[in-house]
Amino acid sequence: MHKIIRQAVLVFLFLFLAAVNHGCVKSAIMPEDVQAQNLYIKALNAIQEEKMISALARIDLVTSHGHYPMRAVIILKRPCYLRLEILSPLGSPYYFLAATPDNISIFDPSQSKYYEGRPTAENLSRFLPGAFRIEEVVMVLSGAFPMMVNDDVSFKGHEEFNHFFVEVESLIGGSQVVEFGENNRLLKFAQKNHNGQEVYNVQYGEYEKENVPGSIVVTLADGITSMRVKYYEFKIEENNDLSVFNLPVPEGVKTILLN
């Protein structure tokens, strides 16, 4: 009798452990997926929030209306501080944009107009190509990409032709694909919507110092609109003075409030 009970217990334990092990195999995190998550986070944290980026840049904007080359001064601080000054051929600024987490200000001296409002994607789209949140603009221009905005995401990684691809999918919709090359340098980022259609992509290249790309190309889904940013005199320094991101109203200029 005791022998039968012992055998029954052993059979039960065997079946239980087999079931547990089977479940673990199905839900286990693959090494490639761990590497994918680590690379994703490392790329996001390449430049810490206490650092400020300032650079002279050549911007080539292409839209359905034409090609617009320009030079600009760009100052960035993660996660969402931006100052952009478009320069004339003589080097003096003739267009100003400043953004913080709470405010966006634009001054166009040629029209004597000053705009101010919340830094929403809708407001930004009036002055920059595409409908981007300020966090997206700052992260992309600082050589990274925007993080998925919710916690319910999954990571998958795979290697192809010596490049490593990270696929990040949100359980509530939307996904990203990030491509890394030699020395885990960020090469390409693609943002997709809830239907899996690409919204825009970013290509990174011409790495020089600080492991930050010297060239960034943003291409929208229409296949026409694109913006290439080529950095010169690139500088990264620790700076917590945010006053540069405040754009005061010029004397005698009326403020136009944005929605």
C-alpha cells in the first residue's frame, strides 16, 4: 500500500514539474530579448539629463513645396528643452523658437510676430514639419529616440548581417524598431502606429565624438517630407541653467496666443 502511495506521489511530482518546466520554457525571456532591452535603455541614457547640447547645424528641409537649406544654432537639454535660432547668410539669427515642458515661444522678426502657448504636437506642427511632441524632437535631435510612453511593452531582439534589431511593442498599440550597428551604435529608428504602419523614421550617421551622431535624417511616412541635420561645432557640457530656453517678448511686439 505504501509502495503504491509513494509511486503515486512520484508520478504526481513528475507531472507537476513537467508542467512547470513546460510553462517556464514558454514564458522564458530569451537572451536576445534581454540584450534588446539593455541596448534600448543604454541608447536612451547615452546623454544624461544634466548635460546640455549646443551646436551649429546645417538643416536641409524638403517638403512638397520645395527644398529649404538653412543654418541654425541648436541648444538641447533632455527631456524636453529646445532652443532653435535660424541664421541669415550673414550669421545673425532671424527666427527664434524656444520650448520647455510647459511653454513654446516663437519670434519671427521679419513679421514682427511673437507666438506663445503650450508645447503640444499641434502647436509645434505649425512651425516644424510633422506632428511631434517636444520630447520626440529633443530626443531625436540629441541622437536618440523617444521612449514608448507606457510601461506595458515587450522587447524582442534579433541579429541580421551583423546588425542587431530591437522591436518594442506596446500592449495598447504602437511599436518601434531600432537598429544598431558596429559597437552598438544607433543606426536607425522607426516609429509605427497602432496598425503597424510607419509614421516616421530616423537615420543616424557620421559619428565623431561622445558617441553622438553628426548627421540625423528624419523622414515622414509621406515619403516626401524629410529633414537632415548636420552638426558642426558640437559641444556637450554639464549645465543646469535653463534661462537660455526662455524667449522674452520683444518690446513693442504683440503676443499671439496658440491654442
